[in-house]
Amino acid sequence: MKGNVLVIGLGLIGGSVALAIKKEHKEACITGYDVNEQNIALAKVLGIIDEGCETVEKGAAQADLIVIAIPVLQTAAMIKRLAAMPLKKEVLITDVGSTKERIVEAAAALTARGIAFIGAHPMAGSHKSGTGAAKAHLFENAFYMLTPGENINTEQIELLKDWLKGTRAHFLVTSPHLHDQLAGVISHFPHIIAAGLVNQARSSTLDQDLVTRLAAGGFRDITRIASSSPAMWRDILLQNQEVILSLMESWQTEMANIKSLVEDRDSDGIYQFFDEARKFRDSLPAKSKGAIPAFYDLYVDVPDYPGVISEITGYLAEERISITNIRILETREEIYGVLVLSFQTDSDRERAQECLGRLTVYDTYLA
């Protein structure tokens, strides 16, 4: 497909969308804009974009597709800014924000001019951020939510899917309101809970040194998402306020229920509380991508001797398996330590487990 594409915001998501479009539509010209000029330069060096532009106006004037990949609170302002620019009549505009209803409402300024805007949210990410972390396959097999307004027709939706074909994502079309409810349940609220657990541990009156040492294992793993960008989550909560407040009320009811069961020493009720959670959690797809980026971790019991870590990474390097992170949960003299290896994909983790499984000295297991 020929045409001019403008990507506004060249971070992880914007850069990855640009690469995916470039991979599928080699004749398209990708122009990038970012408030940080260094990101534009880096994106050009890495082949993410064909050229950069000094202002949004310059890139937007000739664009057939505009992708807004900036924080959600800034997206609405950018939409209004685009609505005041001279644009091609058939230009298609989309975004990648984690909230949709308010953004689609802001797009009324575009639709009043007959310009098509389709809200979108690729439900994928990475533990890395920035232009340099962009990957063409970031969205592969992930859900890519499309939330068109009432004025959008089927042909325009299919056109956007065609532009984004290189993402290899699964497209789901839903209303902006339903999207925000779904994202609130399976992404936004869990981030609040994780941050709350971390803050509770931080403010504990217990010995802080012991809390920190003991939290380095499983607690750190289950609260990983609390390490996400505070600015991003501030914006998301303000954009999705009504849904978040409703979920908070439901959570308080849930916690009041389990509190009552504990107070009453209701053995059967407590068991049922955990059993229902276990059954639902175990029924979730193990290898499908969801709203929260999966952590492909492999746990390796290793003997504590000099060079053991370089030995393991050497075996994996021979198999050309990339490791994204390494952590040691525990390592003491004469006691096996636990090495946690993180991978970009589940297939890399499976290959690593198979590779190390051939060596009897290492025991590997999944969390």
C-alpha cells in the first residue's frame, strides 16, 4: 500500500507501530514527529521512520494515515490541534491510548470536518521503553482494540486494519465505553492494587530491612506492574475516572466480605474464596497475550560456584536465545540459589528450558 504515514510520538508503541507498518507496506513513507528531537534522530538511524518533521503541521498536511502515540491526556489536545490544520480529505487518524471514551469524544472536532478518527488500543507492551525498544513484532498475537465512533463505516475500519496488518495482531472492534470498562477490570485496576500492596509494605511498621529482604522474591514478582510509569497511570486514572471509582467500590465490597469471613472464622467461606479465585485463574489462557504484558520467566536452581551464571548464559548464547533480564533470588555458600531468567517471548523461554534441561546439573521450572 502506497501512502504517507505520520507517527506522532516515537516511543515504544509509536515506534513499534511504525516498524509494523513499514514491514508490511514497504512503499509507504513513514514520517515521525516527537517533542524530543533526539528520538526523531534515533528513529531515523534505526530505520523506524523514513524522515522526521520539525512540526506536526508539516507532517500532517500530506499524511494519508496519522497515528497519535502520546500520553492519553495529551492525545485529546493533539486531536483538537489536528482538527484546526489543513489535512487531506480522506486522511485516517487513529491513536494507541489505554483509554478510549474521552478520546473518541474529543474526536468530534475532527468528525465535524468529515475527517475519520478510529480510536485504538494495542494491548501489548514491553519491560523496556523508548524509541530504542521498538520492535515490529511487539503486537504479534496480541489484541488490538478498535473503538470507532458512530460516524465510522466498515470500509474505514477495514482500511485501518489493512494499514496495521503488519502488527500481526488480533483486531477486536468494540465501543469506547465497553473498552474502558474491560481495560479497567483487567489492566487499570490491577495496577492500582499492585501499587497499593507495595505502598503498604513500604509504610509497614515492621523492620524495614527485613521487609525489603523478604519482599525480594515472590512479592516482588506479583507486584511487578507497580514499576510502571507514574505519569502514565496518573493520566489513565484521570481519563477512566468513573470506571475506576466503580471498581474501587466493588473491591471494597469484596474485601469487606473476606474480612467478615475471617472475623467469623468461617472455614468453608474462606476456602471457597480462594478456591473460586484459583479455578478462574487456572482457566485463563496460559499462552495468549492480554492487556498486561506477560513476564516470560524461567527459574533455575543453580549451585553456587564461580562462573555458574556466565556458564548458563553461555549455553543460551550458543542456542542464540536472547535474555532480557537476570535476577538472583538467593545465593549462599553451599546452598542452591535461584536464578530468574526473563525472555521476550514464550517460545524463547521454552527453548531455554529445553536447552538447560539437557544439562542434569540444573533444575528449571516455571512460576
